[in-house]
Amino acid sequence: MKPESQTRASQDGGTSSPQTVNYVILGLVVLMAGVQLSDRLLSSGPESIGSDSISPTVTSSGPTFRANLNLPTALMRFPQGIRTRLDFSPDADRLYYMTVEYNPFIVTTRVLDLDSKSTEILAQNDKAGAPVASPDGKRVLLWSPQGIMVMNADGSSNRIIRSRSAPVGWYSNDELMVLETGTSGELSLISTSGSVLRKLTDTNIFQLGLGAYFPFLKRIPGSDLILAASTGSVGLAIYTIDAVSGEVSKVIDNGYDPEYANSGHILFMRANNLWAVPFNAATNRVTGPEAQVVDSVHNALPEGVPWAEYTVSGAGRLVYLKANSTNQQHSELTWTDMQGHSETVPIRRDNYRHPQVSPDGRQVALTVYDDPGGSDIWVYDLERETLGRRTFNGTSSRAIWSADSQVLFYQASMSLRGDIWQVRADGTGQSEKIFSGPARAQSMVANENLLLMLEGTANASNIGSLRFTDDVWVREGVLESEFDLSAPGVSPDGRWLTYASNETGRPEVYVRPWPNVRGGRWQVSSQGGRDPVWSPTGDGLYYVDTESSTVMRSAVRAGVDSDGFDFEPAVAVTQIQFNQSDDIGNYSISPDGRRILHFAQEPEAVSGIAEQGPASFELVENWFTELRRLAPANVR
């Protein structure tokens, strides 16, 4: 598939090129002969890729061609709900994408050569994914548990340039723009070696109320504008950031995962569909009405992750993964005891996440995701077997309980971090914001009136706290690290702080003294661990094995007079649904410490997560012709 690299379309949209002629010929050959193209792969074992269903459709201004690219590997669902992440090389001859395997958990970044129809493995075993090609195509940016990785396009010379993940994107061939984490919210320019070159703007992005989720930053070619998406408490939105003035402008409401197209459009997702709006980068203004341009693009919004699987080249080659019926999961709430016996909770199946049993054991707080991607907090009464809604803004998630079971703390954001709010658990009164994010409430410290929280953007956190003093919530620092911290909690006896950190290159569970967190440190997990949760009885520490999604339990032997943390090797309890991108576990422990509350998926949902068999991408050539017809700019 060479035509695009031979003749690049101009930015104002030339319509004649060898690409058109080549695909007319190819389309006629396929239509007449019924040929299905298929070649053996060259580099990664007996993999193959084919191209079928090539059918030219002629528009009023020129031909648009569609094809299915059959992949040699399955696209299993990642724990976050995504199936892949796509990006083109600048000449659009190479398509970068990622896959996942389980038992063991392996993320592989692959590159598909559209000319030879062969694939190569670019990165594996370090769980690096979400590839983004540099403007000149010589390097590829990857996210990994170790941090931000840059490698050569041939797979050589990979290096971690930052030990913490952060919103990031290419600014030039040798420079990256990074949204600083923590509370600064500054946009900085760094080199591909990781050194900070300068600040792009002094503006604190987070203080502008934009929320916390800028997974990818994208510079609009030929301008100083940076395209970003936010999922703050006001909902999903697309923004531009002026790298010179620091000005931040909202350009699209109710959208996520934007791309800039050289046709003069901003592409973005809304619910499950791809939309476009004409945009003038010189004036930083929308110049026409929004229009839906592609139906049913696979995305992870129902899981609370605003990512979608599509990409477009500079000359108008579109590739996307079509959504299927398994895009929405439905979960069954289940109790499992320490012997592995399970009992289903009599509640309707729905897209639940983040179960939290109240300290008195009478209720369960749940996040319920709806089909368009919104979420709210609901409370299930275990005695009355009733389910009641507690928030109504469509952006609330991940609630935790106060020590007296009277108040719920939650975040009001569609992203992994946001502002922290509180609401009465019985549904009376109004919700109240107690902290401006990016942050997430994590756990209460018994008898201290202290709320632990994570601060910073997704996968780049410090541990902080909010103390309720004189009717005011006051922030206090707890633990800062150059590595990613998550899931902090304090033992019921108030002596130990638990958390997860990726300082060894993968998440592991650690324990420190409380409140003197510098007084020691013990590593509890050894083969990968996340989401530590204390048994309310204080005699056990639970966590999730990241490779097998199994809840592990380590018996705690620390006595009252002991200065060290004494614990036994962990043993497996049960497997659960597990989200590797989250900071709040998908399980909770009963007040008596005898049972685990978690989700068991329906069989069809399980098959959706670990879907086997061939997968295919949808490919559209000369798509800008169709795009300009569907989303025309206003004529003045």
C-alpha cells in the first residue's frame, strides 16, 4: 500500500495523485476476480495479514476506497477496556498498534507495514504501549510502567526518559511537551534524553478547572497550538493550549480523544462515534458545524477511560477499529469467602465498578457507568436489597466511605483524577466540593478525621491528605516520590501506611510506619502487586497480583510492641475483575474480614475481554474527500 507515501496530498486538498489510479485498478481487480490478498509475515514468526472487502465508493468529488486489514493476532481487551492504540508513521506506510496477552500479562507494540503487509514486534515484555511516532518518523514514544519511553523506529536504543508517566506528546523531532504532574500543572518542553529545556507556559492547567486527564498532547502542525482533551467535573471537552501565550481555549464540548486532520478539521469522539468540526488554526476558531463522520468506533469510555482506536494520516488515510457488541461489560456482584466459596448478591447486572462496603457492613457504594460513558454513585442496601442513586451529574465515580458510614467521598470527573466531593450516604442534602483536583480520595484513617488521597495526573501521583479541622478540610503532605504511587491506606490500628509503587519497574506493595513514613519500609509483594486493602480486623493485608488478577492475602503478625512490620507470605484467595489503569481496587473486604466483595462477569463479557481469533482494522483511503463533504466549513 504505497500510494500515500509516493504523493502526499497538499494541506488544502489536491485530488489527483497516483494513489487514486492505483486504487481504481486494485478495486477493479478485486471486484472481477474476488481475490483476497494474503501474505506470510516476515519478521515475527508465522503471522499473516490480509486485505479483503476492498470496494471503491465514488463520491461527488472523487473516489474513496475502503478495505479490511485482517490482523495475524487477536486484539484482546486490555483491563482498562481498550483493545489497542493506533498511530501512523508520517508517510503512513507504517501503522503502529499494541496488543495484550494474559497469563502472563504481556503488552506488545507492533508495527504493520502497509506496503509489504508484514508486521514486526517493536517492544515487548516491558509492557510498553500507546505508540506515538515522531514528526520525522525516526522515533516512537511509548508509555510503560517504568515511565515515558522513547525508542528508535527500528526498535533499537529504547530508553526511559522519565520515571513517572505523564501526559506527553511530540513538539518537534527532538522535543517532547509534558504536562507536569503534582500541583504545578505547567507545560514543559523536554529533550528526548529527558532533560528539561524550558517551560512552554507558566499557566497552571489544573487551576483552570479543566480536570486532570490529558493522555496525549498533540501539536497542530504549522502552529503554536496544542490540542488536548479534558474530563473535569464539567464533563468531556476539547481544548487548545497556546504554547507561546499560555492561553487555554475550549473549542468543543462533550468530546474526547481529539486528532487534528490536515483537511482543516478537528476530529474527536462523542460517545461511540467519530465526529469532526472545521477549524482554523490561524485564528484558533471553529469555522463550521460539528458533524458525525464515522459510526461505531471502539472505545473504552464505558470503562471511564476516554480513549478510542482510530488514527488519520496527513494525506487522508484513516484506520479505525470498529466497535462490537462487547464494548459494554455487565458485572455480577459476588461475595467470596477465604475458602473460595462464592455467593451472588441479589442485584441486577450492570456496568458496575469500584465496590466499597460501608464500615458498618450494611451498604455498598458502587460506580455505575452508562452506555454513553457517563457515571454516577449508587448505594446498594444489603439488608433491604435496594439500589439508590446518590449523584446525578454523570461524571461521579470511585466513592469511599467515612468511618461512621454516614458520608461518601468521591471524584466528580470522567477521568482518572478530578475534584473531590462529599455527599450524605442517605441521599439527603447537597453534594459539596472539598478539594480542587487533580486528585482522588482513597481511604479514611480511623479515629483521625483524615482522608488520604492521591494528587497529580493519572499514573503520576504523590500521597496527600485532607484533615477536617474547624469545619474546614485542610491539605497536608504525606509522601512524595519520583515514582508512581497509588492506593494508600492506613492499618486499622493506625500504625502502618500501605501503598503501591513502581520503583522496581513494576507495581509492588509496600508498607511504612504511620505517621512517621520515613521510619522504615517493607516490600510485601514480590511478583507484581497493586491495590492493597487492609482487612478491617487488622490481621491481614490484601492486594491484587497484576499478572493473574488474583486477590492475595498476607497474614500480618506485627504485635503491639514490635518495631518492625512482620508478615507471612501471601496466599491466593480468588480471581476478580481488575483494572490496571485504576487506583481504587475492584474489590472490598467485609467488616469481619471473612469475605471479599468483587465482580464476576457474565460468560459473554469474559469472552469479550479475552476475545480470540482474527481481528481487523477498517481502512479508508482518500478519506478527506468524504470528510469535507460531511463537515464543510462555512462559506463567507
